[in-house]
Amino acid sequence: MVIVLVLDQFDKENNGLTVSAARFAEQLRARGHEARIVSTGNPAPYKYVMRTKIFPIVDPLISAQGTVFGRVEPEALREALTGADIVHMYLPYVLSIDTMKMAREMGVACFGAFHTQPENIMYNCGMKHVRPLSPWLYRWMNRRFYRYLDDIHCPTEFIAGQLHAHGYKQRLYVISNGVGETFQPMDVEKPLEWKDKFVIMMVGRLSAEKRQDLIIRAVIRSKYSDSIQLIFPGKGPKQKMYERIGSKLKNKPIFGYYKKEELARLMNQCDLYVHASEVEIEAISCIEAFACGLVPVISDSRLSATKQFALDERSLFRNKDYKDLTKKIEYWIEHPEEKAELSKKYLESVKQYSVKISVEKMERIYRDVIARQRQRAYSLELSRESEEEEETALAEQNV
């Protein structure tokens, strides 16, 4: 198959969506398909470059989040869609909307994905307490984009449930974005400066909804504070704030960007993974962590799907409650044998989230969607031909 993946940002792996799309394209090609990318940024093999859309008033806010929006470059898009079997659109914005219009004109099957939780938008706009905004955004995205599609990919049951609850009538396919083979247990030693430290990690954008501040506050409160090292791979607008809060710690939190190979190695040097995010559609980084053998401690937020990965209550803490998180962290410091046993169970559970399995499932869905849309186009063509024949026959009778 020739598959076109459409997303606004592809070059910088500063968010889970970009990482997942790159991994997905790589796996599709490994299975013999042609995976083309339609996105903004720099030219690359298999990539068709679109223009960046500028929003004059709010652009500084958008840039601070590390976010980019694309708009169609018609000639490049037409080239990307020529000969394609299906177009897979990741986000409900202008680039996907215009791509869908052209794909329909060219007879290319269309498939959507739901990766933007309304609460992500609300938190980053400083409007997280405006509760009526969430259902309005669900309706807005459906009216603007998703209602024109019959099929939507949902990374988790959680977000599929949210779509059902907000009136989405499309076929919903629940498939994890999947974790790659890079993330697995490795025999690596901690750096010398961490030898006597209990190292805790959370991967994610340093933004309002991710709540890395809860982890810092929990460690400040802990009786083991002086022997804990925090690692926060990620970038974002909250970094300076987190550095300021973390300055109270003996061991200052470490921030930075790591390539996937470096990140996998780093995970194998850590002792615990904490995912404090209040809003999350899947959190592939959490799966990557326990694929490396880390036991996770996850927020039980009602707006986060990540809690589904917890194997028991020891891997959950009360959302927004850094005092409860302190207790969970201290429990795992004090019970290393239990942590080692639970680590084995997480390594077993991760098998179901393999990106290879996810791509195999998606292949079957692609074929079904293509066949269904081609059958519909064929039926419409037959209907038009039948109508034309009837009109011709009536015209001949009248003559």
C-alpha cells in the first residue's frame, strides 16, 4: 500500500505524537509499504513539505509550547497523494482539513486519528477551569473535521469513551501507538555521580498539564530527599518555573533533550518512573519506561488514560496530591524486592503494546477502510450511470 501520514510537525521529536508517527512510518516501510509524510519543516526522503501557518497575535504562545501548525502547499500535496491508497490524518486542523478535501477529489481513501485532547488546549491557554469549554471543543473538532470521516483511530479505550460520550458516531478503532524495540532492559551502570542516588524520571513536555512540579514538591517533602535525583527529559514553557522550585533540592533536577537510544539507556539507569500528568491520551513514554523494566507511579486523573497501565494500587497516586506521591515514592525506596518483582510483571505486560502489533492491526484497518470507500465510490458511480440511463430513456420516450 501507499500510505500518506499527515501531521503538522514531524522534524522535532519534542512530543509523543511526532515520535509515534516516525516510528509508525518506519515500521510500515519495514513491512513493504510506501509511507509518505506530509508535514512542515525541512525536506527529507518520503516527505512533502507544507507551509507553516502563522497566527500573528498568539504565535509567541504557540511557539513557546513547541507547537507548529501547517497549511497546504497544493502542488506538493497533490504529488504526495498521487498514487496513494489511503491518507491517515493525525490532527483536526487546517492541514488535515485541506488534505481531506484534495484526497476526496483524487479518490484517495481518508482515515482520521484523535490525538488532541481538548483539555490539552485548555491547560496551555490558561483556561483549564472553564469546564464548558471542553464539550464545546469536542463538538467543534467533530463539526470542523471528524464528522466528514467514517473511521477514527483512538490510541486508548479512554479517549474512545470520551468520543462516544461527546456524540461521535464514527467507527472507533482502539490501537496503541506502540513502543519500539529500542526500549528494553539493558545491562548498564549508573554514572558515578548517581551511584548512591535513587533516580526518578518523568518524560514529557514541560507544560501545565504534565505537572512535573508535583514530583518536585513530593521529593522536597520526602525524608529521602537528599538521596533522590530527578530527571525530566523534555522541553517547554514551564522549565524555568520547575528549575526555581527544584533549587530547594540538594540534587537539582536535570532537564534536557535525549534521542531515543539515549533515552532508553537513561531509563535503564533509573530506579522509578513517575507520570504526574493530569491530561493524557496515552503517554507512550510511560510504556517505554516499563518496557525498560521501570515500575511506574501514575496519577489517577480522570482526564488521563495513563492510569490504565497500572497493574495495582502501588502504581497509582491521587491526582494533584503530592503528599500521596511522596508516600508512594518512599514505599518503593523501602521495598526494593517488591519493586523487582513488579518490574517483571510490567515487562510481561508491555508485550501487548509492541509497535509491530499495532502496525499489523492498522494494516487490516487500512485495507477495510480502502475497500469500503472504493465500494461506496463504485456504488455511487453505478447510481449515477443508472440515473443517466433513466433520463436518456425518458428523453427518448418524450421524443
